[in-house]
Amino acid sequence: MSDKWDKRFLELAKHISLWSKDPSTKVGCVVVGEDREIRSTGFNGFPRGIEDDNGRLSDRAQKYPLICHAEENAIMHAARVG
């Protein structure tokens, strides 16, 4: 992959990181196929079904056992949509 495409996908991952509700850490992920097609995206956050409660997000003892990494969310999204 060329530097141009690497930069584009990194910029997209930075943008997607802003979707995270975590006040202390924002991470985005873009899964890219061999032909430069975007296969999935993700950001760090709670899994589906767990409310983005500000108290829980601000309390690391509550947050860390629950929060999913951006890469994990991207894989779960890819599995869900096919």
C-alpha cells in the first residue's frame, strides 16, 4: 500500500476515534482489504447493550473490565454484518 493510502486510512481512524465516548482515551480502527477496500471500522467503547453512562466511563475500575478495544469492535462489527 502506498504512503498516500496509509495516510488516508490513518486519518479515517483518527476521525472514527472521535466517536468514542471514553473521556480519557479515544482510539479508532480501520480494517482494510488487499484492494484498499474498507472492510470494517471500530472505536473503543462499551459493547452493545451496555449504556454509555458518564459515571461508569469516568471510573476506571468500572470501565476497564467492560470496555472493548477499537480493533475488537471492528472485528465484532465485521462478524455481525458479514
